[in-house]
Amino acid sequence: MDRCSQEYIRAMDERGVPRPEPTAEFCQVAKEYIACLRSTARSSRGNLNYHSMQSSMVRITNDYACPRIL
């Protein structure tokens, strides 16, 4: 999970996205982050931080209409 968070931060910096926003760039970074988090689901099963981040990112991407943007 820590690796996923580091990759998310690096991708945001590399793509020039200062914060979550309703743009294709952010939505792509968020999609990659969610996929990375899901890949750790088995080992993160009892981790509350994992569940919080997963839920938060899904909610943010839905609020910013990312499924329609991508």
C-alpha cells in the first residue's frame, strides 16, 4: 500500500496535477492508484488505512465524473 501511495504522489508531480481535480490527467492517476491499491487487497484485508484510501479514491473519482472522462 505504501508503494501505491508513493507512485500516486510521483505520478501527480510528473503530470503536473497539484491536487485532485476533474481533469483527464488526475482521473488517469487516480485510476492507476485504485488499481494498485486493489492489487494489494489480499495482503491489506484488515488494514483500515487501505479501506479508507480505497473508499476515498473511488468517491473522489465518482465526484469528479472520472468514469465519464476516461
